[in-house]
Amino acid sequence: MQEGERPSAGRTPRVLIVEPAASGGLAAHVRMERAVLSEAGVELPEAGVRISSRPAPADVRTVRTLRERMRATGARPPVDAVHGHGLRAGALAALARGPRGRGPRLVVTLHNRVVGPRAVRAMGRLLLRVVRSRADAVLTVSPDLDPLVRGVPEVEHALIPALPGPGAHAAARVTAPDASADPARDEHGEPVEPDEPGVLDVLVVARLAPQKGLDDLLDALGLLVAEAVPAAPGLRVRIAGDGPLASHLSGRIRAEHLPVELLGRREDVPDLLADCDLVVSSALWEGQPVFLQEALRAGRAIVATDAGGTRLVTGRAAHLVPVGDPAALARAITSLREEGARRSAERASRERSHELSGPDDLLAQLTQVLRISLR
């Protein structure tokens, strides 16, 4: 099938989705894509491959398998479009499909920047060259990814709707708090009672990993503790999520007597949102954070770093600060201690929530970019 050609009249369109072994936002986005396409009557054949996060000898077999799945064999019609999620999956799909203009239409969604040691970044540049030379269209989750795919005929921002309902946020799922979680502490290192009146209750939902900028958050809280006025409202910060920095962050919280509670992985994010006064994101880079979409829908005041695609999600509703600036983060949190300021921010969040994309918007984008016709 040539580029731009639609499925034969009366035939169900077939889309091959190629995804890595991943969790979190990427996996949630693929689940929603599969759900909306399947409900619309699109056939989604299994790719039959497992794509790891690192190059491996099995990649040769993966390319061979994907090439076979794209072609018509016997009674099986050809695939009309291929959608690769992530750089490695997209590049392997591009190698399997072949040069632009041959075979099914190829769309790649880039979900992250390539970071890490020099060898990892070099491999990332190689994979990007493959995608730039072969993909028919690229969807990016953040504007800062756009320059990486110059030369692709079509580049646009991906729509990443949050899944509606409880438990939508995959990064914080579990049935109970971590038993080893550190209790919240005040500026004197004393535990803060959960129902203490006059306390500004801050919620963070994030994987405990470098990308989330949680050391910057603790630096900002250190500034607030140092500047605390006895008569001013107290502060309690709860962080839901787990990850490789758990021990490091726990050690800092204890040593610096910070009013932070590490909740561990949680499944009750909607309940946590209902109980908090302020949502904070200190990320160094984000795509289109699902948690902030949930915070907007919950009508919470938001302070966030202006990282990646965060502004695409929050619009003017959040108080955005520069990435890597703990002092600015501290000032923004202070600006929302006053109840009137928070009420204004909450109204802005509720208004913005009505503008967020949903499943119907995602389906419209997919049908357009994949060039498929629905019955």
C-alpha cells in the first residue's frame, strides 16, 4: 500500500501498534489508543514482538517479525498503517517498513528525550536519523522535541488525554501506603498530625527518579522552613510514588527535618487530590503529565516547573516557574498560602479542565494522522 492510500472500500482498516516494554504514561497512552481504535471498529493485529529499552541481538528478529506482520499473507490483508511508540520502537518499525513511500503509512510518537551517558545519547541520535528519514509523520508530546525530527513531512503535537475515573494515574498505583514511609515533620523535626489545622497540604505525584526534580523540591522546602514565621500557616508535603531515589530522599528529609511524607506507590490519587490544598510538580522534563490533567479536573491549585509539555496541559491555569530554580518554586508555593489566591487558582484549573482533550479528540487525531477511514 502506497503512502496516503486508504483501505479498500468496505474493508476494516488494520493498524499495527508497535510499543516498547514500558509502564507509566506511555503505556497508559497506548492503552487508550487501543481502546478508542478498537471501539471505532479498527482491527489491531498483535505485533508479536517485545522491545526492550536497550539495543539487543533480538532486534534483528524483531525487525523481521514486524516486516512479516505488515505484509499480506494468504487470507490476511496488509496492514494499512503502523504506529510506533517511543524512539526505539519507532526506529525498529521504520527499519521493518522500509523507505518512505513504500508499504503501510508509518507514524511515530516520541514520548521522551534521549538522556544518559554519551553512548546512550549517540545511539539516540542514530535512531532519530532512522525515524527522520523514514517516518511519514511524527507526533511529539512536547514542543522541545519538534526540532529533533525536522525533515519529517508531518510533525504535530500528540494528544495525551488522561484516563477518566479513579486509579487513572499509573505512576502511583498500589493498594496501601509503604509501611516504611517517613512521617511528615514540621520545621523542628516533629511529626505533623494529619488533621492539624492551618496547615497548607501539598501533594506531589511522581516517580522518585532524577527527571522529577525532587531534590529541587526539597531545596525549596528547605528555604521555606528556614524562612518560616511562627504565626504563618504550617506546611505538609506528601509525595506519592516510588523509585530509585527513595532512600536518598528519605535521608534528606530526616537529616534536614523537612515537612515531607513519602507515601510510596498509591492507587487512591483521586482521594489524595480531594484532600490537598495545592499540587506541585518540580520536574526537570515532562511530556504531557497525566497527573496535572487530573489535578486540573479536580480543581486544585497548581505550581509546576515550565518543563517540556507541561504548559500544553496547564495553559494559564498553573503558576509555572523555571526548571531547576528552587527559590522560584519556594516563592510560588508561598504565593498560594493565602486562601483567596488558592481559590482563584482553583477556578482557573476548573476552567482549563473543560479545554483538555478527551478520547474523541484522540480518535480524530489518530484517524487523520494514520490516514484510515472509519465505517
